[in-house]
Amino acid sequence: MNLLFAVLAFAFPPPSCRAAEAVMLEPVVVLGTRIQENPSARAIGRVERGVLESVDAFSLKDLMDKMPGVFAKQSNGPRDVSISVRGSGAKTSFAIRNIKMYEDWFPVTQSDGLSRTDIHDPNAYEGIDVLRGPSSSQHDNYALGGAVNFRTRLGRDVDGLDAGVTVGSYGYQNERLHLGRRAKSFEYSAFASHIRADGYTYHNGYKTVTENVVGRFYIDESRTFVFKFLNNDMEAQVPSRLSRAQMDADPRGAGVTNVTGVGIVTAQQASQNRRDRRTIVGGRYEQQLDPETGWRFLGAYDVKDINQTFGTIGDNVNPNFHQYADVTREGTLGGMNAKHYAGVFFNKMEQESSSFRNLADWAGTRGALQSNTRGFHQNLGFRFREELEFAPRWTAIAGLGAEQSQVKASVQTRTAAETYSRVDADRLFYNAAPEAALNYKSRTWTGRLRAGMGYGTPSIGQLTTTPDGLTGNNSGLKPQRNLGFEAGAGGRSGGLSWDAAAYYEVYWNEFVTQTPGAGLSAFTSNAPRADHRGVELWADWRSPDGLLLAGAWTFNDHVYRTFRESVGGGASHDRAGSRLPGVERSVLNARAGWDKAGLPGGWLEVNRVSDYAVNNANTLRANQYTLLNLNAHWKRGVSWGRIKRVTLTFDLRNVMNKAYDGSAVTVSDSSTDTPASLAAKQAFFAGQGRSAYGGLTLHF
């Protein structure tokens, strides 16, 4: 920490000017999903409070689908979804990679690049922001696809107590409380929720508890301290992914898994489950040194405690420390208005994990120790940024981020009784990411051109898992990098808001992660070059009398340019020209309805997702689907004693009760693949059938 202060103090000595008077801006309430005016020449999608409080969203997928360029798929748990932005992260077998995640700009991505969405309850948020495109110049390691920030409700917005309950299909229950106030020098927001359900598929019941507290201390006119506490405890049964043949036979099936020393058993016999806890505690100090200069310092502790039963039983503890400091100064450069930014950061995650044999006795009983991993990930770097208003409507942006990353670990694996093999990994990586952009802003619309880079270093598991899904040396894996170009425009006129973007991203050494089969670990290789190209359109129109038309459409054209895939027996196949697995070619979300403050509203929603490849050979595919959803909601002020406001919500999802592929993980190819063997590869989770949810929130 002292090093961070010393570097900034040397580079930016604080001017001896009076502190600026702090101005508290009232929040702007927006009733839809929007693309906000964008002075930094970024494609930014937003979901605001008007949608959040109108939908009974039990996971982020219910909200992310309303933004272009963003897609979420069900992963291993009730609220655990994999998020891809412009296809980056689409091949992840669980959780989230290639995207940096934040909450109130506190980091939620750990130092190894992994994020999990179990910790996020949508009911706690004022809004969600998604920054699309390579972003490592501002957001460091693992920001190849962009960044996501969840904004919790301010205490002044809650202004009392919200007590809510939602019930729905398949045993779903959600009880929640949200307390918030604003005083002269202090503001707080405290949220808690308890959720349980039986789940749509067999062996998929869960319960989860979330606590989320934010306190803002306004020390004086120029100094603010923000405190953050976020915790989630979860217990969940986890089914196995199904093959195409199993999906056709019974999409609600729990599947089978390979248990070491036992063989193929059902998910119930293996007692597959997750018992996980995640806790984040942090603080951010912000000070305005003079009217033009401000600086910030953040420190956060993030611990993930994982206990999971699958083909083996695993314990994993990841304590993580984050800290950064930065300075922003507004002034002039060459007589033109300018904003100067510089920052430094350091984060480190320890990893201590062990796996044990699963006795597959229907109770998840532990057997002998199978493996142990001890290691760490750490990242150290700096970033600079300059914004120059060289003409009344034009702004130029240039930035650079540079970083040193180290991954070190020792993995010991049982080979026989009291005999272990050892694999060591110790890699040092150096990366840099420049950014350049041009922004034009008129009264009703903005235009943008941007070029940016991203990078991502391998994790311990990627460096120590071989193509057969077993522990071994994969230390030759290279970091992945991408360079993205974007042209876009957006604006607002009357009741219409809109945005359009076209992008072209070149990836070098892109990570290709595949699942060899049940009971085996996913392995990662490099594709020397792949091209990601696409178009994103978004519009939201609201008439004065409340009519609503909104839509988001994404078209992706992602292909390998250079990639020879090694398959079983040492053979290799040229995949140049093949489409990248996991990436939907086209995604459409469209809503039509009526939504006016104080009156009942609702909409009919259509989600259409094209088919996509599940393997590099493009011979196994997830099927396309179209879903219809209905929403109704009513928020009304009342005077019922202490009750000041009532909000009613109702959602009917998958109205036609369509069976569909809700999620598919990338599976490995084989030199002997046949239609029958492809139909037996376990890749799919079924999407949820027809389901209804109703909610009531009382504001005191």
C-alpha cells in the first residue's frame, strides 16, 4: 500500500489550493433499458431501475438478455450464469471469464480472472452497466470482452424500508428486505434476501442467502469514504449436463457422471452439490484536492470458500486482496480542455485446494485424498488516460495500461496408495494494452470510433490440466490477446433512444476450453488466430401515453483463422474457417407493451436465439429457439398507515412451454466421432419450461 501512495505522491504532488465544494446531484430515474450518452466513446448498455423493479428476476440472465452484444447461459447453480460479451467468454464451461466484474466499482473478479454471479441478487440494484469491447487499458487483466458494473440502490433512493416476497413455479420463494436512508453526513443501504426452490430439472433444489451493505460517509465537503460488504451463502444440488439423446428423451433429467474408482453413476448417487460462501469487504477513500484534482484509494478483501461434490469432492479457499490508487485532474493541454488520469494497482489471490475420492454412496462421503494445489496469482500494473476536447463537439481519447502477472503453483496428484506425482507451474507474464478513440457529440446524438486491446493470462488450472482432462503439464499455454475496432452512434430524440455499433476484433492465442467427458476436468489450448465480427442494434421508444416498443439485436460472425486442433490419438485437424463454438450467430430480444408511472403496465417479450456450434468441428450444435414471455406490473403510492408504496409484479415465462437448450458447454472432438457418439456427448442443460412468478413489495 505504501508503494502505491509513494508512486502517486511523486507523480502528482497535491496542489495547495482550497477544496472544491461538493455538489450532491439528485439521481435520475430512468424507466427502461438504455444506452446512455457516452463521452468516452464506449459502447455501454444499461438496464435501469424501471426494468429491475418490474421483473421477478431470480438471476442476471433475465436482465442481460435485454442488452445487445450480451448473452447469459445457465451454469452450475441457481444464479450462476456464464456471461459472454461479443462472444468473449462464450466457451467458458462454468462461471465467467474474459470479462471484468464489479459492484459499485468494487472488484468482483478475482485475480485469476474468474467471476461467479451467485453473489448477485438483482433486487439489490439500481442499475447494471455493461462496457463492451476490449478494455484492458482501463480494467487490466482479463477484460478482453469488456466490463460489467452492478450499481446498488443509494440510501436516498430506498428512503425507508422495502419488504418483498416472490413465489412461483417449482417451489420458488424469495423473501427480501431493503433498508436505506440519507442523512447530512452519512448514507447507507442494507439489503438481505433468502431464496429457495426445487428447480426445474431433477436434483436441482437450492437455497441461497445474500447480504449487501453500502455505507457512504461524507467526511466534509471534499472527502468521502465508501464502505462495502457483500456476502452470499449457497447450498445447491447440481445435475449433470445431458447429451442430445438424453435431452430428447427427458430434458428434465439429472444426467450421469463418472466417479473415480466407481464408474458411471447418476447425479443423485454421486450426491452432486455445491456448498459455497463468498464474502467481500472493502473501502474506498475519495478526496477532491482542489476544484480540478481528485484522487481515490481502494482496498478490498475477497474470500471464496468452495465445497463441491462432483466426480470428485473438492475444497477450495481463495483469499484475495485488491488495492488501487488513482488521480484525475481536469485542466487544459495546448489551450484545449483536457482530463488527465493516472493509476496504479496490485491484487493477489492465494489458492489452497484439495480433492477427495467420492464414494458415490448417495451421501457424498469422502474417500482418500486425490490431489492438492497450493499457489497464487498476482497482478501489478499502472494505467494512464488522456481525454482532449480539441473542438466544441469533438473529444479524443488515448490510454495505456501495462501489467506484470505471476502465476505460481504446485499440484500433487495421487497415483497409487501414498504415492503422488507433482506438477509445478511458475510463469511470469508482461502485457500492455493501448486504447484510442474519437467521440462526436451533438445535441441529440453521438458518434464514436474506438480501437482498444485486451489480454488475459492463464490460470493455475489451465496450466496444469492436459488435453485428456487429467492433471499434467500445460505450462506452454500462452496468454490471449485481442485488438478490437468499433464504429457506433447513438442518440435520443423525443421518446426514442437508440444505439448502433459494428465491431471487428482479432484474437491471438485465444483460449479454447473443452470438456473431454464426464468426471474429467476441462482443458485449455490456444487458437493462434480467430476473428470476431458483429453488429449490435438497440432501440427504446415510449409514447407520452405509455406505449412501449423496445428491442436489442446482435449478429455475430466469429471464425477461426488459424487453428489446428489435436484430437484423440495425436491426430490434428485444420479448423480454419470453422465457427467458434458457444457463440450465437444471432440473438433478438423484443418487447411491446404499455408502461406509465403510477398505472398498471406490462409487455409481451420475444427472445429468439439462433443455433450455435458446441464443438470446434461444428458437427454438434445447440438448437435455435424462440420464447414468449409475459409481464405485468403496478407500482402505486398509497397511504395505508406506515405503508407508503405498493409494487405488484407478475411474470409468465416460456408461455408456450417450449423444450429448448438453455445452455451448452464446448465439448472436445474425437477422431472417431460419428452421429451416435456426438449424440452421446454431455453438453446441455435444459431451459426452464413454462413458469409463473408473482411478487409483492411494500415500502414503509
